[in-house]
Amino acid sequence: MPISSRLNLIQKDIKTSGDIMETVKVSASKEYIVNIGTGFLSSIGEKICEIKPLCRVVLVSDDTVFSLYGEKVKKSLTDNGFSVYEYVFPHGEESKSIENYEKILNFSAENSITRTDLFVALGGGVTGDLTGFVASSYLRGVDFVQIPTTVLSMVDSSVGGKTAINLNAGKNLCGAFYQPIAVYADCETLKTLPDETFNEGCAEIIKYGMILDSEFLTYLSKNSIRDNIEYAVKRCVEIKRDVVEHDEFEKGERKLLNFGHTIGHAIEKCSNLTISHGNAVAIGMVIATKGAYEIGMSDEDYSDVLLPILKANNLPTTCEFSAEDLYKVSLSDKKRSLDTMALIVPEEYGLCKIVKLPVEDLLNFIEKGMN
């Protein structure tokens, strides 16, 4: 059954709470719950006790997030009987590296972490991806929990089981599919995000409307994401849940989630990571949408829909790099197969499709999308 026919209807009755208010169940190779609410970090230890026996916990976070929430989470865990070992690394995409991955593995071994213990990722996408890959490979697999603290990680990277680190050749080229045992998205943490960081997460929210939910796309065109963030997070998680359950290991329809990412990753690489992931994806979606229309993959130019929503959320729509620059970097993208590249382009309003473009035509596609 096509994913588009399996998506749940939008639920617009949103309530505010000081505790978990919404849950989304994910039934993949590992079944788990995504918990969405506001103001429950101080009770996170109690909540993890409900799904995991007392054990050692490796709490992984970057220095920025740990300074804000680390002690609160650590206290809640220790108050509930867990033994906590904190690993804090410098914030930034550069830390999603082989070197940092190895350091966490050694840190875990030195502290005698066993298969019955737990990794907890407290932070954004870098922390979640890095911790998840460590958990997937340390002792051939240890449970881990995601506590996302950015919009981008709440709606995308913390759900679905993709874990990875970056290589010199590109982003996320070394990793594994490995599901968490739970996700706890406390929207209270989003209040401390810089505006730019909040906005870049909105790119992923807009992506979900573009690829699989026309009603949600219309909602985004008429409503503030910031003022409706809990609803937006829940809706995106529901959409991703349905995609992952249908295609956990990205053999087909899960590739739709990569809308804007092939060119977006190239933009990140060309900028030496000075352009953030969310901003790069926003630009990548525009290029993919315009390019698809210009070369006849789409019957309509859906950038007329996409651009106003991106601009309303203070997201960029162009970059300074040449089409040739982006083309050369895109050739190392993991979605390339022999002489074709899997691209995600709009098919109709609120629905994208996967197309295989000959690599020899990719430069023209990017050039058309940048005009």
C-alpha cells in the first residue's frame, strides 16, 4: 500500500502540559515510543526506568547542550538509581568524526560498559547520530535513548534508526541502521535555541509537507511553526514513522526523506560546514524543485509553493557556489548507484517521487535549478 494512503489524518487539538502529552509508536525492527511534550527533563530518569532496568549509563552530549541540560538529566538519572558516566565533546559538525567515535568507544570500554547498559544521546543531530553509531557497534549493540534538543533532531534525525559519522569525502558515509529504545522530545529545550538554529530545523518540517502531506503543507503555509511546534513535531514524527515502518532500510520509499539532501550535503561540503544542515537542505529543496520543473520531471513549478514558506521561516533559498562545484561534490553522495543518481522531486502538490537521473545529466539539473 502506498505510504501516502497510510498517513494518519492531521490532529489539530493541541494541549499544553508540563509532562509528556503525546506519543507516537514506531514499529520497526525494534518497537519504541516517541514521547513529545514540554517540561519533563527533570523526570527523565523515572521515565527511562519504565523501559530499562537500572544499569550504567553513558550520557553523551556536546559542551553547549550539557551546560544547559546535562546536570538536570544526570541528576534525574542518578536520583532514580542509574550510574552515570558523562562524555562531553566540543559542539559542531566537526565532532561527528571517526576520531570522536573512537574516543567514545574507548571511554565506554575503560568504564566497563556492558551489553546490558545504556547510551543516552542528549543534544541535536550530531550527538544523536554519533551516539547511535557508537551504540550500534560497541559490543555489537547496546541499547540507546535519544533526547533530542533541536527542532531538526526532534522531527528527523532522532527517529528512524539512521546513525552515522562523517568522512573526509562527505557526510554520513560511515554508519548503521540502529533503532533507539525510546525518544524523549521535550519542546521546552527549544526555547534556548538561537533563532537561526530553530529556523534551520523548520526546513525539515517543511520537507515533510512537500514530500507526503498536502494538508500539512497547506497548514504550514498559513500557520507559524514556532507557535505550533508541538503539533509540527508530532506530525513530522507520524509521517516519518509511516515511512520507516514501510521501508526501514531505505530500499525504496524511505528515500523520499532525502528531498533536498543530495544537493544540500554538497552545499555543506563546499562551505566547509559553515552552512548548517537545515539551511543547506532548504537551498537543496529549491534547486531540486526548480530543476525538476525546468527539465520536465514536474508538470508544475512547485517552488512557487515552497519559496514563500521557506522565506516566512527565515530560511535561505540560494547559495554562492557554482553548479559545477555542487555537481563535483554530489558525485560522492551515497545515493549514487553506478551511472545514476536517485533524486527526490515534486510530482504534485504535497507529494514527491523518486527518479533516477543519469549522472551525466546531473550538472544540467543543478544548473537549471539555480537559475
